[in-house]
Amino acid sequence: MTHASHRLRDFVQTLRAHDEVREITEPVSLDDISAILESSPQAVHFHQAGPEGAELVGNVMASRARMGLALQAPPRELAATLRQRLATPQEINFVDTAPVQQIIRRGKDADLRRLPFYLQHDEDGGVYISSALDFCVDPATGARNLGSRRLFLRGHQSLSTNLSQPSDLRRIYLAAAARGENLPISFVIGTHPLDFLASALRIPGDEFQQIARLRGQTLDMVRGVTNGVPVPADAEMVIEGYLDPLGHRLPEGPYGEFWGLNGEMHINPLFHVTAITARADALHHTVSHGGRDVARMEASILAQITTEALTLTLLEGAGITPHAVYASPNAAVVQHVRIALPRAGAHQARAVIERLHAHPGFRFVQIVDDDIDVFDDAECEWTLSTRFRADRDLIVTADLPGIHADPTRDAAGRTAKLGLDCTAPPGAQDHLATRRPRLPSITRHPATNILAQLANGPANFRQLLAHSGTMDARDLAIELDAMLQAGLLRRLDEGDWSLPA
């Protein structure tokens, strides 16, 4: 049986129940899709997209709140939930029939021209589908591989996808090409956000099972009707086919890229379509990739979660337990991370920065105390003006390899990284002037004479008010000042009231 709870259409219904979906029921040109998605803070369900009137949904993963609904976890606990799910093995079950094969088109009927390929950015080199997950089994080793790709339209039964950068799929393809073999691949269009999250992981293990682990249950898979490649049985659509062994020979792109910049052209191999299978009511899917607003790119939201989980894992390996971790979606993947350390462990700030700088990515690391909310941009910026001193707390690590397409890399592919220790110096938070103001919290108690109360030791105004018996703080203020001027009380350096020495 299939798991309806992990069908894309059912997840969109969950989003709808939380007012996270904008419905567009009138016909929409494919030319207008990108602008509508970029202007919408919600997911967008197009009921009639393009000449074919396709149902198409976008922005599904474009917020932390939506990914919280996908993981069924509070938005601030996504990294911890991800790690917990990955630590729990699940089964993979192969089925003979599946909804994703309700419609099967082969040969000329498998016409890519019918699918909603569209232009996403003004300098893109063509139209593409941005939401494909690639499923492949290495014919040499049997290892199961998962990734995410854009599909660049070439012809009615042909497309290309980017294999120009190091990846498991590139390695598998080059080995197959060296043997003169086709490489069967299936591209899934329309699946649950957790499957995309699994595709963003860079950890050892069976990558198909990573989907099952993130879903938290057995994963039903069905083999392709023409290439035998397994795919999730509850997917919306599958493009089956193979990469031929003729190698990288066709120019592809350019595209808007995850750095928020235009990428360069690539030379890539050709994919030949052998079948398109789909549900009878297939819901097409698109993801926003590239563009000026990096935080709205779905790849950035997925990278946020995986980067936070990676940070926790790296620090755990160093025996460091942070109070909280936040990766910024405003920067490209695995680049900017903020970490709050327990005050007692603030001396580990430099070790944390050095540990993360040694790993690919992590070009900007900010360490704060645990009284700072790392999810709050304003609070973290505040620490720069109050706790950071450049000649003491700035850490620059030079001559490190930059990650894929890092625009700051030099000709040798090297870059530099920045660390900011924004923790308060040792002992600083023991003083009034270095403690952060808080809202008053007053619990009223039975009235106690001021002098009797201060006989137990100094107290601040709030503490005296709680035991004053008055509901009007103005009365207490006047009474205290009169006692001060009469010499019955004195003020201590940090403002507490006290009996005379």
C-alpha cells in the first residue's frame, strides 16, 4: 500500500489547512509563473498553468514554517528532528503496482513538450523543470543514489541535466560511459518535501533509505516500467530514461544559481526519455532556484536545516554541546552560521570557529552567549556593538578551499573565512552594566515593612515592590526617596536599596 500522508498533493492540503497556500484558479501563462512565485509569501497552487492547463504548485518548501509542517516539528527544532529521524532505520518495500504508474506514455507519446517547462530568470539559456529528484542504481556496485537536478528541455524525448560538478551521479555516469554503457535514471517530479531534504544530505549510507528514515516509516517503491529504476510509489510523475555514454558534449544553461548570481554555461550529457508515468490526477511541481532573494529559494531553506544538523554533528564530535544553532538562509548553502554557547562554555568560542572553518563551507561563523536568540537577526547584530571587539575577537582563516562556485575563490580555488567571537568576556555578565535588561516580573506577596525586609539583605526596587503591599509603584518610589533623604536607607553601586552601613 502507498502512504497517502507523503503524497505531494496531500501535503499541499496540509499547507492549505494552515493558510499557507495561495490559490490561482484562472488560467496563467507559463511566462508569468516565476514572477507570481517570487511575489508570494505563500505556496502557490496554479489550477490552470500554461496551454495544457496543468495543475502546478510552487513555493512548497520556501519557508521554515512549511518545513516544520513537513517534519511535524516546531520550526526551531528541525535540525534536531532531522538527526533523530536519520538515526532510526526504516524498511523499503517494493510493490508491483503504484498510483504513479496509472498513466504510462512511451515512445512519441512520452512528449516532454506537454510538461510545464518555463523560463525562471531573464538570462537563463532556456526553459527547464527545477523540481526533479534523480534516482539511480550504480550498475557496477548496486549502490542506490539520490540527488536533485534541473532538467533542461532539448527535444520532445530528450533533455540534459548538470553533471559538470563533482557528485556521486557524475562519478557513476563517467564509469558507465567508460564502459560504453547507458546509465538508467528516473527523474521524479512531484514528491514530498522530506524527499527533497533527503536529497540535500551529504552523508554515507543507502540514499533511498534516507528518504524512508526522514519520512519515519516504511517507504514503498516501484520499479520503472522501462528502466527498472526504483522510485517512490506515491510520487506524482516520473520521467524514465537513460544517459547515453557519449559523454559531456552539449552546452547547457546558463541559470540563476544558489549564490544569488547567474551561473556559467556547462557542457553536459544527453538524457533520452523512454517513458513518462504519472498519476491520473498528477500535480506538477516547481521549485524556485536562483533569484535575488536568496532566502526565498527552496534550496536555501533545505540547506538551512541540513547545515544546522551538520553543525551539531561536527561540534558533537569535538565534545562541544551548543545551546542553539542557526544557519542563515540569506547566504548560499553552508556559509553563514550562528551558534549560542552556554555561558559556562563561552571560552570554547575560538575552538568552535576553528572546528567549523576546517570543514567545507562555513565561511562566516558568529558565536554568541546563550542569552542571545540566534534565530533573531537584530539580537545577533546587537552583540556586534556590545560584545565584539575587532582586535580581540576577530578570527580570519586564510587559504582554504572554496566550495562549488564560490564567487570569492581565487584562481587556485582558495578563499578565506571569518569568525566573530561575540561572547561577553569572562566575568562580564556578573556586573549590572553588562547584563541585558528584562521585562519586570512581579509576584505580589503579603506586605512587609521596608526596614524589616532589608534586614535580610539588599533588594532592588522590584523586589521591594513585590512585598510593599501597594499596587501602585509610585507610592513606593516616594516612600523610598523620603527614607533615603532621612538617612534611613542608602543606595548601593548597582542600584539596590540597603540599610545604612
